[in-house]
Amino acid sequence: MSIGTTRLCHIAILVKDLDKAAANWERLLGVKAGSAFYLPPASEVPSFTNGEAGDYTDCRITTIPLENCIIELVQPGKNPSPWKEKLDRDGEGVQHISFVVPDRKKAQGELRAIGAPKPYHIGYWPGGTYSFTNSVPQLGVEVNIKTDDDNTAKKERLLRDSNFHKEDL
């Protein structure tokens, strides 16, 4: 079995100073980083960490497009978040690698089959779902499983019933 893809989406790197890191990557690779942005509010992108809804609007992100992958730079804010927790605990560096899969539940099942737990963080973008799994003991890095789903109906249900996401893990 497998997670159903070898399509690497991005590598996320936690940084303390997004502008400095982006400028250094631009110089090193000769490519331009995308415009930095803050994560949208839960009303647009419902997200849950360890079962609790979160406000991650102070996390700032930019991307650096490569030929075969994207480097995602993440500067956590002061609010609790998966990114801030890892940065505070481990310092700057890779937080996760992300794969786009056709079937998220199947991919999560394959992670559990190698001993990884269920995802601890899940989010619902309008055009996809993502989930972080602490697979460090099994793979040496966290894995982010993404899908390209239309989450319009799911988002509306999550805004009415925040417990709904537990059924989706």
C-alpha cells in the first residue's frame, strides 16, 4: 500500500524573521518569493489543533517557487499554534513536508499503519483540506496530507458545528 502519490507539494520551514529568511532564499536561489500573507480567520479557514478551534491569523507565510516543489516559510505569531509550539520547542527549521493525495483518509490510514498517530491539526481551505501528523518517530519529520477538495459545504457545517471535524479525522 501507499499514500497514493509521490507528489510533493511543499516543505515548510519555521523562521523567526520571515522577511530576512525570504531575502536570503531569494539571493541563494535567484528566485522571487511570493507576497507574504497572514493566515485568514477561522470564518474563512476553519482549523483545529488537538480538537480545539484555533485563531492563527497572526501566522505569516510566504512561498518560494522551485522547479519541482515549493519552499513555504512560516513565521508564527504570539498566539498558540502548531507552528509556534514547534518553533518554541525546537527552534527554526523544517516543520513538515506536504503531499497532495487523492484520498486523505487512506493516506492517514497508511501513516497509522507505520505507527504514526491520527492528525493533531486539520484545516479546511475553500479548495482543499490539510492535516498535520506527528510522524517524526517514524519518518524523521511531520507529514502534512493535503487534498484538493471543494470544502464549501464542509466549511459551512464546521461553522455551525465545530465538533464535525472530529468525524473527519
